[in-house]
Amino acid sequence: QVTLVESGGGLVQPGGSLRLSCAASGTIFSANVMGWYRQAPEKQRVWVASITTDSIINYSESVKGRFTISRDNAKNTLSLQMNNLKPEDTAVYYCYLIQRGSNSWGQGTQVTVSS
């Protein structure tokens, strides 16, 4: 069983930055994928970015060049540095972990981009 806890959301003006963090605990295997999804109001949850334990990284086109995903395998933590934020980035951001065919999700953290 894996528990994921996100932090770092908040309110920021357009063009600003935020850093999200996700702490994983429980039974975590050496090979896994962690990443972020987000869900805007009344919209489906969409994938944002992912990173494997050997640092293979992928981004959605909507955030490429503005967001940076990273992880610390020793501490089982995940981060998402978000720069040049836009109003359309407003959403609840969810951390996830996939290992051995099992998916785990965090409870989400709200990011609001507004002037």
C-alpha cells in the first residue's frame, strides 16, 4: 500500500511560479513511475508530466518549457516546478505512482492562477 501526500498549491498571479511536492510512503519498489495529473473545474483529469526512477521524463505539450518535474528516489519525493503560470493552469493537481501494475493517487492540491 502506498500513500501520497501533495503540498505546495495556492493562489498565484499569471506569470508567477509555484512548486508542488509529493511525498510517498509505504511499500515502494525500486522501479516505478511518478507523475502529475490535473483536473480543472467540470473537466476531465488530464496527464501533466511523469518521471521514472531512472529519470526518463515526459511532459504534456501544454506545460512543456514551463514546468519541470523532478524526484528524489532516496526520499521518495516528487516535485513539480511550475513557471510562467497561466489562468488555464488552474486545477487540482494530483500526484500518482505506478508500480507493478498498481496505481496510487494523492488527495490533490489546488492551484489557482488569477489576478
